[in-house]
Amino acid sequence: MTPSETLKTAMDRSDMRIVDMARALGVSRAAAAQALSKAHPYADSLARYLEAAGYTLWAVPSSLHLDAITSDAMRIDAATAPAKD
């Protein structure tokens, strides 16, 4: 799941609309909509938006298999763009 997809899923699960997200963050609706339209938002922005939707962004070892612990966990996959050297 991409960061943008994760954010949209978190909002859906929280019954949150763009205007609700904007209000929770103290930003304009346009700013919230712009963040949602980005394919790969910055991690700090993603963390703030997820927090507003009632989620916390964590980095954990993949060996923990959090998806096996709870169905509410969401996995953010790395971008498919080639890595920069």
C-alpha cells in the first residue's frame, strides 16, 4: 500500500472527509486535498495526517508481521520508483 493509499484508507476507516482532516490539522481544505493527491507525501506529513485520522505511523521490523496481530494494521510499501544511488 502506498503512503497515499494508506492515508485514504485511514480516513475511510475513521469516516473522515477531507474537510474533517483539514479542520483537525488547522489547514485549508485545499492544502489537505493537495496532500492527499500526492503519490508519495513526506513521512512527517503522512504521520501528521494519519494521527489526525486516529492512527500512528510506526517503523517496525518486518519480522513482527503486524498484519497477523491485528486486521486494523496497515502496511506501507516502498515506492516502485527506482532507488537513487
